[in-house]
Amino acid sequence: MKPINIGLIGWGTVGSGVVKILLEDQALIQKKLERRLILKRIADLDLESPRPIQVDSSILTTNAEDIIKDPEIEIIIELMGGLEPARTFILKAIAAGKHVVTANKALLATHGQEIFKAAKEQGVEILFEASVGGCIPVIRTLKEDLPANHINHFFGILNGTANFILTKMSAEGVDFDQALAEAQAKGFAEADPTFDVDGIDTAHKLAILVSLAYGHELELDKIYVEGISQLALLDIQFAAEFGYVVKLLAISSSNESQIEARVHPALLPRDHVLAGVNGSFNAIFFNGHNVGDILLYGQGSGMMPTASAVASDIIDLARSISKGALRRVPSLAWREIGQDGMELKPMEETITTYYFRFSVLDRPSVLSKISGILGEHKISISAVIQKGREVKGAVPIVMMTHEAKEANVQKALSEINQLDMVRDKTVLIRVEDRF
Amino acid sequence: MKPINIGLIGWGTVGSGVVKILLEDQALIQKKLERRLILKRIADLDLESPRPIQVDSSILTTNAEDIIKDPEIEIIIELMGGLEPARTFILKAIAAGKHVVTANKALLATHGQEIFKAAKEQGVEILFEASVGGCIPVIRTLKEDLPANHINHFFGILNGTANFILTKMSAEGVDFDQALAEAQAKGFAEADPTFDVDGIDTAHKLAILVSLAYGHELELDKIYVEGISQLALLDIQFAAEFGYVVKLLAISSSNESQIEARVHPALLPRDHVLAGVNGSFNAIFFNGHNVGDILLYGQGSGMMPTASAVASDIIDLARSISKGALRRVPSLAWREIGQDGMELKPMEETITTYYFRFSVLDRPSVLSKISGILGEHKISISAVIQKGREVKGAVPIVMMTHEAKEANVQKALSEINQLDMVRDKTVLIRVEDRF
């Protein structure tokens, strides 16, 4: 059978990994695939920077249109990232009847609806295994392994940079700024780490997972997102005293009418399977009504792990092209998206348990005053640590609560923060203790 | 489109779970699938025992041939287990042009070659996601997520009964017999637990994984298999003192010419991701040359988790049937099996680290004598515990070694066991410390 021609748009780190696999692992791939894969063209604005793998310069171009318009190219790999011009290139590629493989979570979370609709109308495939969890087979698991499950809830550590920083803070007792600086020095964090540490990247991935798990498209700006840049080392240390670790989590659950979707730092019990996911590793934990609990764990980023996931999509496509079996599985696994009748649960209605740290003047009445206000808002306390450590002239009181409603918690903390004896804004970290 | 008719052979625990999904989760499945699934016939010799889900008695038969010969049935699910008549039924089903879904690891490990060859010749599919790791998507991960990876090594906890017993021994300090009795009382172990505790079930699963990972078919009786029934509580406790837990592992690795494949109890470092896999959970850890480390974790057995994996195969098949895309992926992912030129590495050539427990008379010369013999066989010691606890008149000396060769270890222990001062046969447990 004749080979399948591939064009790559975006020759960065992951792109270089894909080139490496297509050139160096061809013999292995040929043992699994009837048709040969040929990397016919690479487009990138920067063709001068050194790359880890050399390619014949005749296949290089600075013009992505050279790939999109090439009638011999059947699969286009988009690895440039960002919204534009990636969106335009992908839509043009689809219009030209090409299949698309992408790792672009920002784009899919923002313009997924438009792109998936275009692909359906053109009868082409769009695969995106590398967009969430790097090499971890999370997309294919949702599409093909759990189709007969209602996903009760799932939560995951989906950003390697944030997890590297939290692991470092926890293991070495350094504060956020120092951990970030080390992550940057080691190449685990970008010069501008906003997307990673502010939870935006995690929210993109959560939006994609929600669409796969529930057939529901979230408006990205309605997801509650809180990052880790405000997280104090002190709270990581107090959490440890209560037997918890702090992780940046994407959390979702659903019942028949509502979907919960939020991104924030959370306390996880130390013996939870996700608590041991350290450094730049990612992991995701699903609870399905038939399977019960499933955990998937691996490298969420990095050149070769991410390229491996892109390669799995290329091989998946090549198998489908060879059998004339396109769109065997819908892009998001569901025949119709957005027909679920479900809505996003407002953050104020979230019910969970909480960790609070109050900064108070060391007066006899303070504990009864605070617990009184909490009680008025139906928040009951499950554990308290009050220790003499002074921080900026105040002492910390740390509490864990039983389940409470977010709206009540916000009201109570707002009242407490206005007390004279309270010196700093109260720290709130939500707890995730579903195993 | 017209519905797809399904026949089920074997109406036991997992079969009942599949019936439950096909009847109760039909609406969910229809949101993902263009064609309706109809459970047209169920065959079982025992139609009288109570089942958790009622079905119309008109679909029941005691004769599997009623299903195999039904021209309207396209998919046959074999869940009777065992070698015969399961093998004959599956071969007849394939000959009749039916697609087959099975969870029968013993059959695939023993007669896989014959069955996969027949399916290839007939152009039908045989899917078996539930045969290894219950609901954990291990088969599909190897076939579809890691095709561009050479699997350097993998190891897994693949038997829930054995893991339940080991977890109980470790957590509660009970011996094997007591833990087994409790596992049986709770339904986690069969009345005859031989397959599970002697490692045979794990070896079946290992053989299937080796064929998927390396395209190599192992002769089952050449796999080194050691179970847990001889495991003493004392060794679990000593292992804990060194920072290890004991798990029954399936272990495999390969280079270009040899495949290692063995099943035995092994010491895992306490902070290893697999060390926290407790109770009846299973997990498998892969290291691929591009992905690095991946861990998959979930329920390895049980009615609904296993049925969920069977259902994922049914839906996979229904999607392929609907698109006329049969055999899009070869049964074992490789175009040709057994063309790899690799051979099974003899157990004697295994190189790993070891835990030894010597039972010796408490004499001054004993440690130097034993370490002398070990040294003569190029086995060097990394840690020793010698404590005064008397066991049957002897004291235990426990050692951890650096890497050594199995043949040398066996020779050294054979010499040591003949010493007058050695009272009982030396205990040997291999260590798995690749993360």
C-alpha cells in the first residue's frame, strides 16, 4: 500500500520529538502498521535555531500553507500552540480534507466546538491525545475504555510545572518564589509561568476532559480557577501536620442535572493514590459507576512523552485511513455534544470540606468568636491546631471543617476577616478526600 | 441502522455484570453508538441459580451451539472460562464469522496462537480487554497508546486475591493461612485458590502482556513461576524493616535478543508507586523508550469492573462493524507475531538484587562463613540485620544484596544450606527496585 504523507506545523520541542519518532522509530512502527509514514513537510517560522534531530532542508518551509495545500499530505500535525494562527491553520486543513493531530489544549478548550463541528462536516478526524496529561492515555481511555460508564467524579494533577513547584515546597521547605526560580532554572517552568501556576493550563485540560466525560461543553471563563502563586509554605506545613499534601487539582463531578468543574489547590490525604504523584508527573483519577476507581499516571509533559502520544494518534489515524474507517469514534466520543441538558454548578453551591488558617491576635476570646461565626453559617469544625508561632505579630489558628457549602464559607470568612482581632485575610484551601 | 445482536456464553458473575450493562446502561451507550445493541441469547449449563439481573427466559439456552449457529448474532461474548469447551466454542464462533469478546486469560495464554490465527484468516476480531487487569485499560494501552514505544520493562500486580492476602499479612500481621481464610470468607478467594496464590493466573496474564508488548508468544510452561503460599509473615516484617513491601509481581523486560518473563513475590521499595496498591486492586507499570514511566491502576476483578471492560470491547466492535472497519488493529497489535527473533532469557541468567533470610545457630563464625560463600559467588551484601529473635531454635540473619546473577545465587545458597550451622532452607525473595 502507498505511504501516508504527514505534514508538521510547529517545529518546537514536542515537534522535534515527533520528528525523532517518525525518523528513528520507523522500523518499530512498520511492525504494527501496513502503510509507511512519511514526514513530507515541516513548517515553522524559525528554521534557524538548532534542533535535536537533523532533517533534509528540502522539506522545510516557513509557510504553513505549503503543507495545508499539498494534495499528497493526508495528516497534519499542529504543534505550534496558541489560539492564532493555529485555529485558522486547523480550520483550513480540515476544509482541505486533511486529518488533524494536535496537542493544543488552549485552542480546543476555547474553540473546540467550532473545530469539532468542522471536522464532523468534512468527515475528517481530529485527534488530541497529547493535549491532556502528555503521554498518559487519558483521552483514549475516556473515549474507548469507559464508554459504558457514567463518570461520577474525576480529579487530576494536570500541570507538571505546578506539581514540580508544590513538590519542591513540600519536600524542601522552600517558598513559592524560590521553588519557581528553581523550576525555571531546570527548564520545568517557562520564563512567564502564568498559565501554569495560575491554573489556566489546568482549566483548559479540565474543559476538554469534561466534554469527553459528560458530552458537555463548558464555557472556559465560567470554570472556577485558583492557582498556586499565593500559596504559603506555612499552609503546606500545617496541612502536613493534619496528614495532607497540597496539590493543584482539576476537579469535576456530575449528577443528572449539574456538572461541577473547578481548579484550585487542594488538600489530599497523604495516603491517597494521587498524593504520591510528585515532581513533573501528572495523574488522573476517575470514578465510574461500573469500573469504580481508575488511576492513570505518567509524564504530563516533556519532548518524548508528549511526542509518543502524538505518535499514537498518527498511528491510530493511519490504521483508520488504511481501513477506510474514518470517524469510527466521534471526536469527543458522544454522538451529540451539548444535548445533555446539564448545567455548570455555580461555585457558591459547592459542598466540600475546608482548611482555614486564621491570623489572629493572641486573645482568650478569639477561638470562641471565630467558631461562633462559623457555627452561625452551619460550618462545623473537625480539627483545630493552635500553636504559639508568631507570624507578623499574629498567631495562626488552623482548622479543618466538616462538609460545608462554599457560599456559607465565603460569608463566614468575610465576617471573620472584619473582626478587629483578625490581622490578615483568612487562608482557605479546599480538601479533596474522595478516594 | 439495524441493531447488532449479541450472544453471551457463560452466565456467571462477570456475565451477569455484562447483562446488567447491556440492559441498564443502554441509554448511555446509545449516546455514543449509532447502532443499538441487543442481547439476543444467553447460554449456560446452569439456568436455575439466582442471578442479580432478571432476563426474559425465552433468550436462555443450555446449548452454546444455539448462539454459535444463530445467523443474526454478530458478536459472541465468551465468559465461561477454562480451556474446554471454551476453546472449541470460540473456534466454532470464529469459523461461523462471528466476532468474539473474551476475558479468558487461561485460554489465550495457552491457545492464543491458534485462536488469533483463526480470527485473522476469517477476518473477524477477537478482543480481550478484560483478560488482564479487569477494568484497567492495559490491553488497549499496549495496542493503541504505546505503539511507538519499545517497552524496556514492565511489571504489575495482576492478581487481586494474592494482593488481598499480602496486604492483609502486611497490615494486620497475620500469616498466610489466616489471611487466605479471611479472603475466602469475604469472597476474595476461591475455595480452591491454587491458580491465584501459586502465581498461575498471574503467569497467564504475563504471557498475554508479553505477546502485546514484544510481539512474542511465550510457551507458558517456560515462564518461571513462584507463588506466595510459602511466604512467611516474618519475611514481610523483615522486608518492612528494610523499607520494602512484598508483592506478587509479573515482571518482564527485553533487549534486542532476549525477553525476561517471571512471576514471583518481590520486594518493592515502600515509596514505589506500586507499593501502595493494596487489597484487591491491580496495577501495572510500563517503561517505554519514549513515554518513560506509565502506571495504570484499578479493580483487577469483580463483577462490574470486569464487565465494564467487556462492554468497552463490545462498543469498540460495534463501532468497527458500523464503519466496516474490521481488524483495524491486529489482535495483538503486531502485523506478525513471533518474527521478532527474540528468545526467553533462562531464569538462571536473571540479574537482580536479593533478600535472603538464613536460619542459623547462634555461633560467632556464622556470618563470616555465609558472607564468604556469597563472596566466592560474586554476591556482595548491601545490608544485614541480625537480631536475637529465636525461631525454632535458630536465629535469623537477613541480608540484602547488590545485583547478582540467579545462577550464582542458587549455587551459593545450595552450599550455604548444607552447612551444619544452617538449620532451615534459606529464604530467597527477589527485589524489584526499578522505578
